[in-house]
Amino acid sequence: MSDTHILLEMRSITKEFPGVKALSDVNLVVRAGEIHAICGENGAGKSTLMKVLSGVYPYGTYDGDIVYQGAETRFGDIRASENAGIVIIHQELALIPDMSIAENIFLGNEPRKRGAIDWKAANRRALDLMARVGLQEDPDTLIKDIGVGKQQLVEIAKAFAKDVKLLILDEPTAALNEADSRHLLDLLRGFRERGITSIMISHKLNEIEAIADQITILRDGKTVETLNIKADGVDEDRIVRGMVGRELSSRFPDHTPKIGEVFFEVKNWNVRHPISADRQVCKNESFVVRRGEIVGFAGLMGAGRTELAMSVFGRSYGVWESGTIIKDGKEIELKSVSDAIANGLAYVSEDRKAIGLNLLDDIKTSTVAAKLKKISRHGVLDEVAEYKAAESYRKELRTKAPTVDEGVSKLSGGNQQKVVLAKWMFTDPDLLILDEPTRGIDVGAKFEIYGIIQRLADQGKGVVVISSELPELIGLCDRIYTVFEGTITGDIPRRDADPETLMKQMTSTKKMQTR
């Protein structure tokens, strides 16, 4: 393709933060009408580069040049880039929880009639946009009343509402199940056919291989290479080699499970929606976990996996109706999160930024937050013990940070997830529930997280993994439950687990025989 088809050039982009050079002489060329992927490990500089492009980091805060549509461009803020047709969907959702879906989609861009906002028109257009991204909700529904996956779809619909020429998507499918991810990728293909250019950051390499025309790989804030998918014969292993600078022979560490007896059991669990009392989200669900076992939960978005996990964890979701929890042969009542922690349960949320961490805290404060009594004497926190505990987990989990005094907001997604894991490991749990533990994490960091999960299981703990990525569940878990519309429909051992079997049980009310 000739240079006349070049839509965007970023030349010698360098961006520094205090004590850190996030980008160093990065170059990027994007041609009109293509889907251009940017890959790299967490902390490689992908999101930073896109924030430079979109004006989040305005002209004057970085070195280098941006040439867009043949002219040098100097965006002073994100509104300036949007006016030029560049729309970015951030990995961190930028939605207002107490406003409706429609209000968020058209915020600052509301349809008007005779000078006033035309909410009827807004709702009609919102329904059309929501249908395009597969979001089936009332446009008047508040953002705080839908899950993080559906919130991501709202962000995408919000971008579609604008006159976009260059669409930037930072981990757009991280919160989506496989069906919704396929739908989004089809939308991007449709955009390409209409001449709209997309830049996509993703850690899902199978999606990158399937949809991208070109891939630019960053490593440690520098451009490694740009590959043409078809011409260069690119596959996932080739992308991984460029990202990490080495071969990864397997995506999962070798592991021989040491599974013991059943120690945790949930029987006939029934929970109703916290707002819609007539909606049952957990319907007579029962499951067991054995010591040393990694148990997966698979289901489409809205199936009720997170709702089940949170309601078991101290009834922290919904209105509990009935059901029994048995641990080590004794019935226990977990009426609060404190009860759950005291009885050896831990829950790692799917949304580490909003729920899993306080982004104003440092690593050491975050690590001990869930069980302060463990390092307190007569109600006074032992700061030496706090530091030692945090430093121990930093080394054990290989969290990349100069000290445990580093703010968690400055860490990459993979390292933030390690801090969340440390926080709950510090509580000495017998059962660790992990909700989307590798969402938004690169392939190298995933490998490390998998190893941590396996080590926890080898210590005799039970581990529950909720994931929207079927290959992850199949590669990591010893047994997988499938969930459909609040009902457990299958209990599938690893030897029998394949995508077709899981998907069949994830989309059917007919139950398989429990193994």
C-alpha cells in the first residue's frame, strides 16, 4: 500500500513520568481502513501510547510528532481528538454509575430538539446502538445496576454514537464472553468494510490473529517490530516471541494435581436480584470443592456466575432466600463478608480497580487490608509487621515494583492483580474464589498467575476460578461447572472438557449427570 493511504504516523514518541520512561522513541504507522493491533506485556507502553494519540496526555507533555490525515496534529485534550474523528475506549471504564445507559452513551453529545435534550430520541438511538453491541437492557437502567461486562458494551456503544474515523479500543473484549467477543469482532470487520480504521490493544492473541491486518509489538516502552499478519505468516507463538523476547512452550505451567476430599459444599442455593425482587439469579444451585482442587465456572454473560460467588461470600450480592453451606463437615452461616473471611473464604473480584483495590493506597496497605487483626496488637497496627508481610508477598509473587511503598495505581494490570492476590492470601483462606483473575493481563503475566493458583491448590486449598475464556478453564481447572440462567447445568471433569461440550451446557437448561 502506498504512503498516500497512511492515515496516522506517530514518530519518535517519548513519554516520561517521574522516575519512569514509559515510551522511548516509539514509531507507529497505521493505514486507512485497516485493523491495526498493538501488542505487548503489561507495562510495555501500549495504553500510554494511545493516551498520547487521543490527547489524554496533551501536546507538550511528550516528545515526538503525530501526523494524522497528512497533517501534523497537536491535540490539547481528548475533545480535540474526538472532533478530529479519533475516539478511544479506555480499559478503565469512563461511565457515571448514577446515570442511565442512554445518558452515558450521549453524555456531552445529547440529541436536542428546540434547544432542549430530546430524551425520547436519545432512548431510541440508544436502543439501536445497544442492539449493535448485543446489549439487551432498558436504556433507562442505571450503570451501577449492570455488571462490568455490560458496562464495557455501553462504552463501545458510546463510541459508536460519535462520528468516528479512527477507533481505538483498549482491551475491548476483556470483559466479554466468547459469543459477545465474536460479535464485537464482527462489528470491527464491518467497520473496516465501511472504511473506518481501528487500533486494537488486546492480550487475546487468538483474536488479534483472527482480525488484525498489521501488528505493532512494544516491549519495555520501545517499538520491537511491525508485522503483516498474512504476508509474514504470523501466529500466536510468533506474537508471544516478540512480546516477551523468548519462547513460551506452553501457556500453562506443568501441574500434577493433588486432590483430596470434599471440604466445601453449597446446597440448594437460592438468591434473588437486589433490585428486581421477582428475578431469581441463583436457582437451587449446588456445588462442591475438594482440597487441592481447581474448580472452574463457565457461563455466558448474565449466567449468574459472579452473582453466585458473591452471594456465597458473605451474601455480598442479592437477597438470600435459602441454601446451606457446609465446610469441613459442619454447617456454617456466612451472613457478612466478615463472617466469610473468618471462616476461611476469600473472593478476588472481577473488577480489581473498582472493588479489589483502593487506588489511593500503596502496596503494603493493600496487602494487609483484608485482615488487619493479623498484624495488630491491642488495636494498634504493627507497621514493621505490615512492611514485612507486604515485602514477603512482593517477592513471592514477583510483583514488579521498586518498594512496597509504591502506589498501586502506578502498577501495570498484571502487577495490580498480584497485589489483590496477596491481599487475600494474607487472610490464610481455605477457599479462594477468583473472578476473572487474568482479565486484561498479558500472556507472560497470565503464566505467572496460573503458577500461583496451582501452588495454592498444592497447599491443600480449594480454588474456584470464574472465567469467560474457555481455553483458560480447560487448561487450568481440574473440573468445570457450567451455569445457564442461574442454574448449574454441568459438572465436567478436565478429561471430558472441550469448548463444544462446555458451550452446549452453557446454553441449555438440561443438566448433565454430575460426575
